[in-house]
Amino acid sequence: GFALDRGASWIHGIEGSPIFELVTAADKRGDIIVTNQESSVTYDANGNNADERVGEFWDEMDKNFKEIYDEKKSEAGDDDSFELAVKEYMDKYVKTEEDTENFYYYVYWQYVLDDAADAKYVSLKYRDQFAEYPSVEVAFRSGYHQVIDYLEYGLDIQKEHVVTKMDYSNPEVIVSFQDAAGEQTSLADYVVSTLPLGVLKGKTETKVVFSQSIKDKSPKKQNAIDHLDIGVYNKVYYIFDEKDVFWKVDKDKDWISRIPGKDEKMGQWDVFFNFYKYTGKPILLAFNSGNYSRQLNEEASAKYPQEKKKQDEYIANKGLEILQKIYPNETVPPISNVKTLVTTWEREPYFGGSFSYFTKGATPSDFDELARPLSNAD
């Protein structure tokens, strides 16, 4: 079998990666597959092969944009957004609708994809501060949970215990939580909080009450929470019937990408990963990110309030429509004939988003402050 992870699937570079070190320690290197970013095919909005088109514009665009990006970044203040570099390039080099489409494709693949947020929200000065590891990208056949399984060995992990309050007004921390038996408490000398940024920012229905608010306890830590934000990067897995492998012409490719049309947005069904190549199963994985992903989920929620299954079908069907455009001469099956797995991380009660990023106004010291312990003596 092959696991379909709702969260992370890849380790992006393995040399020096602490995650890959855990994989090695857990003796799971035999479970990984090496995927190839270069194994790809690109289509335009009308389903025409655009590989030659990409080859014609990519290198020059990459050179010109990097020059602008580096210059703007060197001059940037903490409150400047990545959009400044994007606008500068567009003002200087974009003359036609095709230029716009090409640039949106390029900047999404090279930059925006990493942030899970639109350029106007992302820090120009600090967006690339996160560590990058060279070498190949790998994914797990049996799922990312193997790393967690290794880390939790020998520990008493209490699942389905929803933390509701942390009282650190005494030498011992009192942790209140809800389980099947009702409200419970537990005493601890120390608490390591891994609450996602979306929860700390109040973006979720899940609320954790602190005996003293973070703002009162540590204004610096509250400022760090306010400065940073959590992006949206959602997946849709499509599991087709064996007879419905309509992408056979590309079955040996890792990635199926598309240049967005003039009325489309970055992050709008721009790329699909072909699991068929590695599993022999008719599975495609689609990605959506940033404001488009948020808006799509809001549309689905408004159209089918309180009906999660229909919301997921609405979202997944949008992707099938795009696949039909990519392969206009093939028959893409209707949503009723396709099994799907849809993530909506911004609406998950314990997350409120996918992963954090440097917003404009944020600095590396904000991450340092989040990691700094709170002492009862503070």
C-alpha cells in the first residue's frame, strides 16, 4: 500500500535534515521514494503542451526576477512585502497577457508555493530565512506517521485529550483537558506547548485558556504571535477507477503542472502529483494554496453549510474541471465516480492553517521569542 498523508508528505532535501536523521535512526530509509522535480509536464489553460513555451521564457525570467528580488530585498524594511519585487518585475517586463501567465507560473513554482500565502502578505526581507537542505526530495510509502511512531516509543501518549486550560500561577502547572470521562486535570513540572500558531492567534474554534493571558504574562511573546501568521496549503487526493486513467500520456511523469489562464489566480490548481508512477494505482494529488484556497473553502461552506461531505465534493469537482481542461480529448469521470480525500486546514479546529511564514512586519526574533520558555517567576 501507499499512505495518503493529509499533512506533510515530502522531506525537501535530506543532507543535514533533522527529519531525515530521524528516518535513518528509525531504520525507515527503505520505505522512502525519491521523487524528481524535473520529471514534469506543463500545459497551458487550453490543454496545449507548454513545455517548449516554459523552456523559452524560464531562464531569462529567472535571471531578471532574481536581480530585482535581490535588489529589493537588500533595500527592504521589516514592513515591506514580497509583492514589491513582484510588482517591480511586472512593471518592467510584463507587456502581454501571455507574459502575465508565464510570470504567475514561474513565481508560484519558485517562491509563492513555499509560503502558502499571497505575495502581499509575505515579508520581502525575511521570507527565505528558513533552513534549506540540499540533495533529493523524498516521500514515504507508508506515511509520515513513522517518524512520530519512532519519537513516541516508550512514551505514554494520551490521545483524544483536548487541552482547555493551562494554569501556571503555581510552582506546578495545572493542565485541564477534556476526555471521554469529562473535564480532567493533570499536574506537571514543565509543559512543552506545541499549540499551532492558528490556535494561538484565535483562528480556530478550539480555545486554550491561560491562567494569565500571554499578553499580560509576556507582551513580547504576544507580539511575536501577532506578527507571524499561518498559511493555507490544501490537498485533494483523487482515487480513480482503473479504467479511468485518462492521463496515460503522462503516466511516467512525477508532476503535471499548468500555466494559469488570464482570469485565474496563483495557487489555483496549478500542479498535480502523479502517484500512479510510484504505486501503479490511479491516484492524483492536487494542491491549492493562499487566498484562492481560502476563498474556495468559503464558497463551499456557504453553498453547503454544515454539510462537510458536499463541501469536499464541491472543492474536488473544481479540480476535475481543471483536469478536463488539461486533457480536453480525454474523458475525466464525474465526481460521483471518484473517491477523494480533501483537506481544509484553515477550518480544522486544532490547526487553523497549514504552516507558518514570515509576514511583513515579522522578523526572525519573533520565532526566537515563541521558542523562549515562560517561567512561573516571570
